Amino acid sequence: MRNRSGKKSGAKLAGGLFLVVLVALVAGAGYVYTAPEFERVVPTVHSEQNVFWNRKDPLKVQLSDNEGLKSFQLILSDGTNSLIVGEGTLEGKPKEQMLLVNYPQSKTLDPKATKLKLKVLVTDSSLWNFTQGNKSEKVIDINVDFTRPNVNVVANSYSITQGGSALVVFQADDENLETLYIEAGDTKFKAQPYKKEGYYAALIAWAFTQTEFKAKVVAIDAAKNERMADIPFYLKNYQYQVSWIRAKDHFIDGKITDLASSDPEYAHIDDKLEKLKAINETMRLKNEALIHSLSKEVSSDVLESWKIKKFYPLRNGQKVASYGDERHYYYGNKENEVSQSYHVGYDLASTKMATIKTSNPGKVVFANENGIYGNMPMIDHGLGLYSLYGHCSQLLVNEGDEVKTGDAIAKTGVSGLALGDHLHFGLLVQGIEVRPVEWFDQEWIRKNVDNVFKAADKIIQGK
């Protein structure tokens, strides 16, 4: 009897031990499958499959892992020979790491090779795979290109005036051309394809608030090879008018208060001088930001020709304010300056509610109210040139309309920040306000636009 009982006790003990071991194994397996230390997500190599490399700048390879990176190896091959160009252990188990690959000084690889392959091997810090971690491999195809783009200025306006415009036609070609623009001052101007592949035209502007100016064509290919070509302009500085304007109570209590009450952002301002500053500066800049954004678009279609006539929007219109005026507002006496702004258009007046007509065809990109500018249509004339018409009493066009030369688009008025019936006429080149008086002058247009295109066409068409 005792033996039988002992066998049962031993069996129970063995069964209990087995259960304990089983539970421990299940718990251990559960821990391994759920613990961050044993995560099974492979690290990632962030790179396009095909890249360009100029061999001068380091090639960048981004690595990442959800828990932490451990080590990497980089192997560069020309198809025949291979060379380790980077390897190591990453301290601190970073989740992201940027690797910089420099072209090796070793003569192992063919220096004339235009096609290379970079094998990227990376391991994370996981204890999975018997503590070896998760591994990832990616082979990147590299196109070697160290030839800079070809850039030549074909023709351009002889001079440019501070606050004014100019035209340039240039050549830029590269098998892998990626980025192309004209850098002038603080602005990058877009260029439009012109007549023939590899040729471009662009209107550019010199902001009237900047006293210095330099323009150059910048071309960058996919391998980041870069070439620049200076555009030779004769520079004409111009001294714009400075005006001191007394801010009177009836102006603040009238127009300024009316504009403030129409916008919740300013309606709560009670102090009259704060209100003047808010409308004349904050609202003005907000309205001008919209104008700038609307006037930056340049078509990417091939431009076959571009003809522009002088602008004459208001028949018998007389100047009542110039472009570029620096205006200082004071209350009481000049020592008490309360606001400052620039007048970035040209004001014309004739008769009350006079008809405004387009001088050149284009597309209406805006026809609505715009703060201090009141009711304002805005027209795209192509090549980055835009015209706007502020303070209108009536709008006769809608956004999206195509207008022809001579079409009636609006009537003058006193909407926005206008004390008397007049037209605020503005011209912009790719978001930069420019001197309207240049575009009022057919002779200026002939010399700075028409003649430049004619000179360029002779070279492009080989005539």
C-alpha cells in the first residue's frame, strides 16, 4: 500500500513540476513575444532606389528603427570591384541616424564608372534572433554625374531701376536638370520655357525698398551640380518720396473705424490711435500678403510670344498719388508719429464712378473685397505680370473670367481706405510691386521687352 501511495505522490509531484515548467515556458514565450527588447520590426533604410551623386558632396543615407539601431555596414561597388566605405556600431541605440558616404580615395573602384551600387546593411538593438537583432539590407543604384548644367544669358534689358522691372531670356540645359530660377535680391523668380527646349524667359523685379540689386541665373541638376550666370544690368537707384500725413479725427472715426468694425480681428479696438495703426499696418500687410500670393504664379507651358501694350486703365485719369511713397502718419504734431506704411500703387482720378478698362488681355484671378483695397479685381497677363485695381465701387468681372483689351472690368469708387473717388492701380511681377510708370510708357516697353525678345529670337532661331 505504501508503494502505491508513493507512486501516486511522485506522479503528482512530477505533474505539478511539469505544470510549473509549462507555465514558466508559456510566460517566458509571452515575454519574448511582447517585450520591447525582443521586438521583431526590421530597421528601415530611407532612400530612393535610384539616386544621383556628384561625388563631391557626401551621399546621405537615413536609417531608422522603432526601438534602436545597433550597427551598419556600407559597401560600394562599380559592378566589378567592391569596397567597404563605412561600418560601425552606433552608441546609445539611436532611433534615427544619418550616414554620410564620401567617395573613397582608394583606387579599388573604377574612377570612370557612371553607375555604382551601394549596399546598406543595418542591424537593430533587439534581442530577437538569438540576440543577433533584426537585419535589413537595401541596394541603392547610383548615377554618377559631376558635369554642371550649361547656362548662358541670351538677351536682357540693358538696365533696371530700383522699384522697376526687367526681362531676361537665357539658355539652361542639363540631362538631369532639376532646379532652375533667377535669384535677384531676396527673391527667387521662376522662368517660363520659351520657344525652344532649353530656353527660358523671365520678368524680374527690383523691390523699391532695397537699395542694392544683383541678379543671376541658377541651375542645379539632380546630382546637385550647380552653375550660376550673372545677368549684366546697369543699375539705376531712385529716391522715392517721403510724406508726412496728419491723421485727423474724422479720418479715424470715419474710414478707419468703418474698416475696423467690418473685421472681428479689429472690431474690439477702442483706442483710436491703436485702431489706426492696426488698420494702416496690420490689415494692410494682411491684404498685401494675399495680393503677393495671388501674383506669384508663372505658367510652365512653352511661351511662343508675349506682347504687351502700355497700361492706360482710366481715361483722362490724373495722378493723385505716386508709387513708392513712404508715408508717416502723425497725430497732433510730427513728433507724435502713430503709424507708417508704403504706397505700392499709382492713384488715378477722373470722374466719379469712372469706368476702368483693361489695357491688355488676361485672366481674372481675384474679384472681391480685400480690406484697405476695397473691391479689387486682379488680372494675370502672363509671364508673371499682374495688374490690380483698388477702391472700386462696382466689379464688372468675376474670378476666372478671360478679359480682352478694352473690356470694362470695374468702376472707380471709395471702397476700402479711400477718402475720395479714385483708382489705386498696381502692377506686380511675381509677387513684387513694380513701378507702374514704366508700363505706362510704350517706348520703355519697346526697349526693355520687345527688343529683348527680338534679340533673343535671332539667336534661338538662328536668324
